[in-house]
Amino acid sequence: MHQPAPLTDDSQFDFGALLEQSFEDMAEARRGDILTGTIHAIDRQGIIIDLGLKRDGVVMRSEFEALGADHPYEVGQQVKVMVIKPEDQEGNLVVSISQARASKDWDIAQTQMDSGELYSGTVVAANQGGLIVPYLNLRGFIPASHVANLPRGLDDEARVQHLALNVGKEITVKIIEVNPQRRRLVLSQREAQRESRDQAKERLLSNLKEGDTVSGRVSSLRDFGAFVDLGGADGLIHVSELSWRRIRHPKEVLNIGDEVSAYVLQLDRDGKRIGLSLKRLAANPWDDIEERYHVGQDIEGLVSRVVSFGAFIELNDGIEALLHVSQLGESQPASIEDSVTVGERIAARIISLEPERQRMGLSLRATNDEEITPLDDDAPEEVPSDTEMAGADTV
């Protein structure tokens, strides 16, 4: 029987070299790889690119047509491509120019997400799920839950209508997910707004100092005070700092949307809180009280509150004076409310005046008696001022 000639060392070497080369060719054509080649031909079927491999790369007709008639590519031009399929049903090495360009954008997006830098883009489409914002050559998606100022409780139709109002608008977003394998680029308008406000607050806190005067817009009212938007950060005017006269609720002096100037009363840089005051920009009525009032003077005022030891009377300029229970009449009533009621306007006489302690004492008895009887030294002190009752934390 004829035996085949044994392989020579050279033939063994050639076979091994060819096998190794085939492995190298396969390794160079993995899905997702970025390769550089030269355009060999452009026709109706697509673009043929010489990649220096056994097979040329093919940019499919669908992508070629999407480039349009004014595409910038020509024969002999060097381009980068991404391997889409190492081998399709016809044995072609399918590559993509547009996805190669986009791969660089994925890297840019990843870098921008890592740095926390914000991005501004124009909304091009809206659907029930959210908004579409182009990012370089990629399509960024903002889920509805990350769209700022989207009302809750909308049905599907109303949600789409509301989201559609954003189409054509330029918005600022933060990149929160970059996944090139799944082709997911997720953006957030809400996170961007939060980031912007935090940055603005940091800048504001670093530049402000106590005693400054700032301008802002009243953004909300609460029982305990009013919040003022200072342009990226909110400051709080405690109810006790709204006016020199007693204020029960901020709505008595402010409305949402009002433009106000306020005094920077307190800064808490660690807690990022700003305490403001309106009354510190107005004259303190106690500063010149002796020019307007004196002991023995008859005045009129409004009963502002009733306490266990008397009633407080608010004068026209915001001063609150104490009408002690002992000065209500010749005999002490069983109940203070039997003599005065909140909201009642009464006439009384000043029997004591202590500007340094911001105290004024009144008497109903003295208006019917020429003899002025000052308050006893052991009479109860006035209740603490609103500021004292509010505590030190007015931010």
C-alpha cells in the first residue's frame, strides 16, 4: 500500500503558522472591536472596507442609506469601524461606521458621569416613558420619574401630553447610567436640578456673611416662617423675624411670589442653612420709644393676646404693652376674659416704661384715677419675646 509522504519540518511549520494566523484573524474580528481600515468601494450594497484581514468589512446598505446622499465618505478614505457581526449568514464581516463613532461618545459619557458634570441638550421626542435627548451621536433617555415638575397622579394620556410640552426645549440633565453593551444612556433632569441647587447653595454660603442684605422671592409659607429663594438656595425667615409687631402666621405680611429684601441673621455652613430677618431692616420701635411715649400718657390699642397674668395690648406702631391683671379695675375679676377680649380696642394709661428691657406697663385703673399706681416689683415678668420663645435655631 502506498503510504503518504511524511510531513517535513517545513510543512509542519507552515501549517502551524497558518493555524496561528487564522486564530489571529478571528481574534481581530470580535463583536464590539474597533478597527481601522480603508474604504475599498462604495456602491448600492453598502461600503466595502479593507481591514487588512482575510475578509473585507461590509457596512450594510441600511446604514449606508441612513448616511444620506451628502455623506462625507469616499474611496481611499481611512475610517474607524465597529465589528457588529464577525460573520453573517452570507459570510460577511459586518461593521458599522456610525457605531464606531458612537463608541467614542460612550467613553465621553462615562467620563462625564464619573465627574458629575451636567449636560445641556434639546428634547427631541416624548413618549409615555419619558423624554429623548440626543447626546453627541447617542440617544439619551430621561425616565418620567426623573423629569422635573411632572405632576403626580396623571393618567397615561395626560402624562404624554405633559411630557410633550418639553419637546424643543433645552434642558440640563445629569448622566446617571452608561451601558454601551445594552445601549442605555439614562439621564435625569431632577438630579441635575438638585445638583445645580447644591452647587448654587455652596457658592452662596461661601460668599455670604452675617449682616448682609439679600434679595429673593418668597417660595413657600409655613406656620413657623417663610422660605425665600435667594437664587439657588432657600433662606428661612422665622415668624418672629418677620416684623417688630407680633405675627401669628407669615401670611399676615407675605404672599408666595413676593420679592423681598432680607437681613442675613445667621449662617450655618455645615448644615447649609440660612437664617433671614425682615424686621432687622426696619427701625426698631423701641429705639425711640421715649420720644413718642411717656409715663402718664393715655393711649389706645388692640388686645392681641390674653395670658394668665394679664393681657397684651398692641399699639399702632407694633409695640406690645402689658396690662397686668392687677391693673384691670378696682377689684380683680374672676377671669381676665370678663374684662378684656382678644381683638377688642381699649384705652389705657402708661404706668411704666423700660426701653432697655422693651417693656411697657398699662393700667385701666389709672384712667379713672389721677393717681398712677406702677406695677409692683414682684409682679410677673412679661412672657418671653417671640425670638426667645423660638429658640436660637432661626435658620
